[in-house]
Amino acid sequence: MNGWQHRHIIDLASFSSEDYAAVLELAERFRSLPVTGARKLPALQGRLVATLFFEPSTRTRSSFELAAKRLSADVMSFSPSSSSLSKGESVLDTARTYVAMGADVLVVRHRSTAVPEQLARDLDAAGERTVVLNGGDGLHSHPSQGLLDLFTLARHFAPDHPSPEALQGKRIAIVGDILHSRVARSNLWALTACGADVVLCGPPSLLPDDFSAFVESPPPGQSFDPVAQRGTIRVERKLERALPGVDAVMTLRLQKERMGQQLLTSLSRYHRDYGLSHDRLKLCGQLVPVLHPGPVNRGVEMTSALLDDLSICLVEEQVRNGVPTRMALLYLMAAAESAAEPSLVSRSS
Ligand code: ASP
């Protein structure tokens, strides 16, 4: 755990190979610990985790809350519709209210890119010790999803030792609405950092050509890339060219709520061109797993039969892995600011 440098977790562009290794190692430990029921880990005892989701969420929010509870934290959650946001209170003032109540961690989701980062900067400038964990901001970043996807793939390729090396040299296809996907962006940083080669596939309206250069330079405000050598990114327009030889396929939801204009002619045409099915997967040349961050539009991104085929589709496995991955992030953040490492020994409560 030594060497963890991140006070806030805003995106994965700043993660080093050691950071990915630390998260995966802890996630694997948490996954195999008996922390259900009355047995919790005391690591975050006395800490307060607040989930501030200004955008809808099913998985991320409940997964963070369960992760925090399994580490014995107190948890508060905020719901925009029943809050003073409707009376005109700003996002920052809302967040500061939770800080005033003693929140140690704010997990923040917002439809506008950079809200979590701005919040983190404001808290630092005010000398607050509260840390911010990005739960998904606009199109920009969804770090915990990128990490749980990485963990899921690492477990698939190397069940006995799910480390970043498990991804080295693997070819992963990401299919669909890349343009509007913060999940795709976080996965691009994570997968290439671990030496995987990524094939992006979608229509030009949802996948601009310049995505092939996505990880070539760090984002504004970051002076260098902590990863010495990354895997490659290739853009393809047809599944027939993207799928042969891949080791896994991730498909993404069509983010209609973020499409300002009509970017697709029809959903049935999209499904015909980019929808996954058992038959389509034969293009891979081998049996490969399918991932999707959820929520899934049944019959659009993939057929219902594929979604329900748990021998191929890892969607439920991703949800399951979300909890230990988020426990790992919360643990690392808590460990970074305490003198002694928080305990990993279970207690009965
Ligand atoms: N749940 C993911 C997100 O919040 C993916 C999606 O909504 O399609 O970005």
C-alpha cells in the first residue's frame, strides 16, 4: 500500500502500474474475505462516507454504499429530488454541507464534466481534509467502473492471480457509443496501462477517428504519463473487422440522454450493425466473455439470450466485483491519510 499518491480519485490517467496492482490485489483480498452479515472489517470505523449523486445510478451508488458499510464506515446518501438543490442551492454548497457534517469521503456523480475535480480543488483550497471520489462525471471519467472492469477481466484471464499482468498482450474490443461513454475513457487508460491492445468499434457518429490517439498525451493539467509503455488503440467501423482475434468484448449502452441530436438512423439498424449475439461472437474465432457496464438496453447492445447466458456474459460478475473494487479504493484513500494502515482483520459487530 506504500506509495499510494492519490488524495482524490478523479480519473485513471494519473494511475501508475503500481496503482493498478495495489487496487487489484486488495480487491481480490476483499472478494475472498467473509465480510457479509455481521462480519465487517474495521478499516473505516469512525469515518463518514457520503454519496452525492446528482445523476441517476443503480449500481455505482449502492455498490459504494455497501463497500463503505463492509469497511465499517457510516454512510449518508443524498438524493437531488428531495434536497435543497430544488430550492436553488449550488452543488458546491450542497457538498460543503456534508463536509460540515464531518464527511471524510464524498463520492460524487454529476452530469457535467469536471464537477468532482472542481469540488476537490475547492476543498483543498479551503484546507478541508475531505477527499473526493469521482462516481462518474459527464463524458469524462468513471474510475471505479474502469477498475472493476479491469478486475473482472484479470480474474477471467488469471483466476488464481488477477493482477495487471493478466492483461498483457490481450486484445479487448470496446463496441458502441464510445463518444458519450466515460466508462470507455476510463477503460482506455486502464487497459492500455496494463499492456492490453484495444480495438474500438462503432459508427463515425459515435466514435470519432481521433479516439485512436486517446492515450497519447496526458489530459490537461497533468504533466506526464506515469505509465512507461501502453498498449495500442485501433479504430474499426465493422464488427467483422474488429472481432477476429479478440480475447474479450465490452459493449456500451447507447447514451441517448447525452445525444444532443439524432446520431443514429434507427435502433434496429444499430442492432443489426453493432449488436452482439451468440452468432456474432463466432467472429472472434474463440469463445470470449462479454462485458457491459449496465444498464443494458436488451435487444439493442446485445440480444436478451446473450445477456442471460452467464457462461459468456460477465455483467453480473462485474456488479459482484464492483463491491470489493470500491472497498479497495476506499481503503487506499483511508490508508493514505492515516499514520497506521487501517486493519484488515474482520470483527463481529
Ligand atoms: N453506468 C455507467 C455510467 O454511469 C454506464 C451507463 O450509464 O451506460 O456511465
